[in-house]
Amino acid sequence: MKIGIISDSFRLPFAESIQKAASLGAAGVQKYMTYGDFCAENMTPSKISEIKSIMNANGLVFSAICGDFGWDFTHPQIVEKSKAVLEKAKELGCDIVTTHIGKLTEDDDDRMRLIRANALELAEYASSIGSYMASETGTEKASVLRKFLDSLGTTKGFAVNLDPANLVMCADDDPVQAVYILKDYIVHTHAKDGVRNKDGSWLEVPLGRGGVDWPEYLKALRESGYEGYLTIEREVGEDPAADIKLAVDFLNEKLK
């Protein structure tokens, strides 16, 4: 498995964040493509070329692109906007776009039928260009996500970005068992940790200090045949660069 970093977690300009990721020994980075200069509609040929030059100069590739607009899959623009991100990610040499579908249920109601229809359209489109839309875990338990993905049929364009901390914090689920449940769909993972309090609130914490059993989690990924990225995400904290450095060191030690 390889170590990646969400470049936005550094809270630095893009070029500086890539230099920082390279200095920490990352093999790849994930970048948001949903706002500012990095919106898909702003990805002109010259911008694409500039980004590739920065990445090549630092010896990095994109582990994934984040295409999460903060919408669930009932939003009327979700298909159009997500297709644009898939296309621009492909131009950057990346075939994985991660997102959040929105809270899934096992109900057969109008909302879930719309979510399924939009997901299926994106799955078919992603597959047609050799890419994946990857739903991030944690909004629901892994078993519910698995049933949803199975319901899309044989098209494998919709996959999973497994975030173990989200499963602990938000879904009160076991990340280790989630690997075995979702193994057929996992194309990318986040390296993040967190705790869930008795009152249902949660807190993101540095790797190894939360509810993720990292030795068993990494063992499960290996047993499932996963060889992709463990992409470090740090959404809180006053010194994210220091926390990311600790996370890189932690993963390097666990991957020996």
C-alpha cells in the first residue's frame, strides 16, 4: 500500500502543498476539484498543464480527486457537475473521483429511487471512460452501502472510498468488518482516526489515538487484496502539517 495526503489538509497554496507532501515522502495526493481555481469549469488546458508540471516536478501523482460538492445525490446538478469532474480528473491522469452520496437507507421511496438513478448514470459514465466514482463511507453502515452498490447491477463504475474514521465517528460501525463487506468495491481509502462519544458526538483525532484498530484494519485490507493508497486526511487541529507528519510516520511504521 502507498501513502497519500489530501493536499488541501495543509491549508497552503497548491504548489506549496505539493512540495510539502513530497518532502514528507508521500507517493500521491488527493485534491478537491469543487471550488475556486480548481473547479472543473476552471480547468482550462493551460491550467491542466500547469498542475501537471507542478506534480511532475515533485514526483507525485493524484491518488484521487475529490468531487464532493456538499450535495446529496438528489441535487438536480449532481450528475452534470460530477461528470465534469470525472472528465477533468482523467485529463490529470486520475481515474478515481470521491464523493458523498448522502445518507442511504434501505427504503424504496422516491428519494432513494432518485439517488439510485443518478448513481447508476454516473456509474455507467465513469465506466465508459475507465474511471470510478467512489462513495466515501460513514454516512451509513457498510452493510447498507454494500446493498446499495449491489443494486446498481454489474456496472462497476461506482466504487468505495473507505474512510475508517467516518465509520467509527458517524456510523458507529467497525472499519475492520467494513473492509470485508466492501472489499469488492474499494478503490481508495482515507487514513483518518476518530472517536465516538456516548452521547453520539464525535471527534477526529491523530492516527492511532482513536477507535480504528489499525493493525487489524491494515491486515484486512491486505487480505482483501487492496494495494492502493492510504490517503491522510486531517480536517481539524491547529498545526495540520505536524499532524500529517505524525500520520506519515505512523503509517510507515505500520506498513513495515
